[in-house]
Amino acid sequence: MSELITKVRMEVRMLRDQKYSCSQATFVGICRAIGCERSDKELMALSAGFRGGVGCSYNEGSCGAFSAGIMALGMCLPEDNAKAIALSKELFDHFKQKHGTVICGNIVYRYGFTECTNCCICVATKVAELLQREKALI
């Protein structure tokens, strides 16, 4: 396991232990691990609305961790939208294969809130792998 993957997993788990939401723990954790210069306050604000599948609806919205992963990919590829889209599809396929769905409400219905940290770590790990593979780290 690479140093980046170890770091991103540690950051996300620490933030979840501090009761950060899935979207915020994942986005802030990824950004910290890759050396993003934005403040935690800014990163938290950018990812806040994705909590609970969008606005704490716990309904049909995408998992907040998954949404945060897509944001992180786009942030690391500002000059290559096509690449960000392709990597987002890879993340989607990976997450859906692992959890059966990307819909927050379906995950919560199936597992309660016990799977949330695993969703965050799954996304953060895959994003780190994709960014390393594509040499797209900030």
C-alpha cells in the first residue's frame, strides 16, 4: 500500500472519529492527504451540502462520500474535464460494485449507519489510487 493511500485512510478515519459527515470527512481527508492548500473551513463548506445524500435527506441522493470523491477528482484535474469525467465513472463503477448502489438512502436502509465510514474509506482509497495512476496529484 502506498504512502498516499495509508495517509488518506488515516485522515478519513480520524475525521470520521471526530464526527465529520461522510462528505466532509472524505473530501477534507483526501484534500489533506494530497496537500491541497485550501483551508479545512473552505473544504468543509464546499462539501457540506452532500451530507446524507444531499441535505441530510437520506433519500435518493448519491452517497456524500461518493460525491466528495467526484469533487476531489475534478479539483485535481481542472484542465482536463474529460479525464475527470472518465475517472468519476471508474469511481462510480468501483463504489457500486462494492456497495451495490451509490444512493445514500439505500445504503443506510440496508446497513443502518454502520457502513458509512467504510464508504468514506472506499472512496478515498480509490480516488488516491486513480490520482496516483494518472499522476494528477496537486
